[in-house]
Amino acid sequence: MSVIRKRYSSQFKAQVVQELLTGEQTLGQIAAKYNIHPNVITKWRKAALGAMPDAIDEQTQKAVNALKAQHKKEKELLYAQIGRLTAQLNWLKKS
């Protein structure tokens, strides 16, 4: 007789790991609550903590790219304003 392997969604895994990381319940209590072996939950926790730096790096990179785009736009606007002011100054000098 073979045992059917259970599959859990990533949302469910994240919820269980989040409960574990809050520290309100022990690993054994959470395992009993969801009827999951504690070793499985430990593997999920290690995977989540291992993936955390990459997720933070992605968010940081997105923020940096957004700031660079904003800086480029502001720079273009300032150069345009410098051009207009230079033209006005030259016109006033001629008058």
C-alpha cells in the first residue's frame, strides 16, 4: 500500500512559516494544528529564510531603478530650463 503525498500551496506554506516565526506557538503546536510533520515545517522555514535576501535585493533594485528614472527626468527638465534661461539672457543682452 502506497502513501499519497500531500501537496501544499505556497500561500499555505508562507502562512505556516509566518506563524512559526511570530513565536507565539511552538513548532510542535503548529505541526499538530495543521497535521504536518515538524521536519517539513522546518524545511519550509529554511527555504523561506534562504529566499529572503534575494527578495530584499529585488525590491532594493526596483527602488534604485525608479530613483534613476526620476533623476533622469529631472535632469532633462533642468537642462531645458537652462537652455531657455540662456536664450532669454542672450536676448536681453542684445536689447
